[in-house]
Amino acid sequence: MALAEVHEVQGINYRKYESMFFEPQFLRVEPGDSVVFVVEDFDHQPQSVFIPEGADHWKAEKGKSITVELNREGVYIYDCAYHNVMGMAGVILVGRPVNSEEAQLFFKQYKNKTFAMNKDRLDAIWERWGQSKGTE
Ligand SMILES: [Cu+2]
């Protein structure tokens, strides 16, 4: 059995011409791995907004890092409860994308409703998915 790994996602306040985003915005991990959302200031508040069936939602305290163990396969979408209006969100794929169609449908509605800025920030993730269809 492979050892569970711990991955890191950072909340970035400002870099070059971009502000308020997670890095990496897309992360692929194996079931049982953990993700640490590293948050130092600016009241970032990572929270899940879409998860596979049977998985658990998470929500950090304002301005606090949080570690999440991801045991269910599928696509997870998360954002910063405080800056999601600025498009501060990301996607994690755990194992195989068993719920990717559901996730993409959710994301379309979610971003129209939630993002006021950087509306196309995560679009490349889903485009890449479309291209890799049939090869998985
Ligand atoms: Cu934030």
C-alpha cells in the first residue's frame, strides 16, 4: 500500500498582476492523501463547495490553516469564503474523476452566481478535462 501523502495549497494575497488566489489551483492526489490549506493572513477561509457523494465538507476558521484528509474519489471544488467573489477557488481531483460531469455542471452555476471578478480563472481546468476524455 502506498503511503498517504500530504500536499500543500497556499492562499496567495498578491503576486505580479494577480491577487487573491490559491496555488496550485488544480491538484491531483490519491485517496487517503491530505491537503493542507496554508493561510497566513487576509482572513482567507478555505471551504469546500462541491464534494463527491459520501465525502465530508470542510470549512476553516477565518485566517487559519486547515488540514483535510480526502478519502473519497472524485472532484472537489473549494473556495475562500471571504474572497470567492474575486474568483478565489480551486479544484482537487482525488483518484479518478468519477463525478466530473456533475462537478462541471455545478461549477458553471456556481461561478456565475459567485465570481464577480476573474470569472474565467479556473476554466482551463475543465478544458483540459474535455481534451483528456477518452484517454482515462
Ligand atoms: Cu481569501
